[in-house]
Amino acid sequence: MLQIGDFSIHLINDGTTIVDPGGPFGLVPRALWSRVIAPNADVQVPMTTICLLVQADGKNIVVDTGRGRKMTEKEKSYLNLQSSNGDLLDGLDRLGVQPADVDLVINTHLHGDHCGGNTLFDDDGHVIATFPNAEYVVQQREYDDAIHPNERTAATYISNNWDVLIESGQMRLLDGDTEIIPGIYGQIAPGHTPGHMAVRFESNGEHAAFVCDMASYAVHFEKLAWVTAYDVEPLITIETKRKWQAWALETNAVMIFPHEPHRPVGRLTLDDRERPHINPIDITFA
């Protein structure tokens, strides 16, 4: 757990996928990225699916909901999905939080690995809200792109992850940078998608950020030129990271990376050659 001022932040891994490195590393040569994350015998690398439970003022706030429980066994097999410690709901249960106890869900964006757990199937096969008493929030621009997918995005923008929430009024669409509740900010961090946002925490002079897919791994935040093949606007990702690097150095913020198996949490510093480097912080997952 992390303590940022009055915010208690718990990390939960919804599951780890084993993927082709062409996804997370794009044009970065194997000779370089393999120094950071060693591939397995099939030349694949792990990507965790980190969600957060944030607790403050008696409220339970979930940031991103992972892939959820609507996937078929075939889909799990295709993704090489591993979940030895269960999923988001199992992690919440270990923390003593049931779905009905969640007050707010923040979706950084609507890709299937970040919002699939928004909904689930009931016993009759109907899609229902996973968190029946929570307000869900996401950026209006992200929603607009999600409901008008193209050939590249159709496989990850899956409408049953949000349709029932929009229809019921349970999902609120944000218009740009927003202080969602006091001290928790949804801040546009474009590049991965135009409506992608990071979640920034500020309390009692302490700072943290869940950067989400602005930087899937810690190394993506260190190296501006390293962008994933998943980014819709990679050149914009570079400029977004440049601004957030400056903020992280200025505030000594704790940075949280969504798919990082080895350094999911750390602080940005400059090494002896003035190069950005994430110093890891030991963290125990829920």
C-alpha cells in the first residue's frame, strides 16, 4: 500500500498477459528492450494489469477495472492470461471491499484491458454494472472515440463495457481536466488515445500519479522516444511524457505504471549523466 497524504492507495493486479514485444516496444530494437525485460523462450514479455483501490474520507475509489469476468476461456487463452492471485474483485475482497461498497470508478480510457471489469454477466446472462452503487467517470472524448471505432480500435472498444452504464446514467462524461473529488484529478494525457487521461493525487503536500498508458512500463517514462505500438498518436505521447517528467521531478511524485511487472511504482530522478531514471519503491500488492 502507498500512503499519499490522506489517500491510501492499494495496487491490485487483475491478471498478467504474456505478449509479443512488438506491442509494448514498437520500433525499439530487441537488443535494447531485452536489457530491461528479459523475454521468455518464445520471445514474449509480461504485462500486468494494475488497478487501484484508493481510500479516503470513508470512500472507496477504483481506478481502472482490468479485463473483468466476461471473457471466454478461448479469449483468455489467446491473451495468455495468467491470474494466480485472482482478479480485481478478488483483490478487493482481500481488502474487505465488496462491489456494493465502491463509491466511484475512474476509467482512464475505454480499452478492454482497462474497463472490461466495469460490467459483468448476471445469472441470466444480462450485462450489469459490477459496482452497483458507484458513479463511473471517463472523458467525453474517449467515449466519442469508443462508440465510433475504426479498423484498428474495434477489437478493444467493446460496448458492453459501458453501454448499460450510459443508459442508466451511472457513467458521467468529463470535459477535459477535472478535479473529480478533492485532491484527485483526471488529467488529459493524450497520445495513447486522444481522450486518455492520467489520474493525479495531491494531499498534504504529497503527490502521486497513475500515468496509465502514457507509460505502460517504467522505462517508457524514462525514455521519451520509447512508445508502444498501441499508441494512436505516438508523437503526441512523447510530448505528453516530456511535460509529466518535468512535473514528476518538480513534485517528487510517486509514479504508478499500469503494465510493469518489475518496477510498478517509483520516483523519477536524474542519474549522474542527467538522464531520467525511475527509482523503484517496494510495494505489496493486495
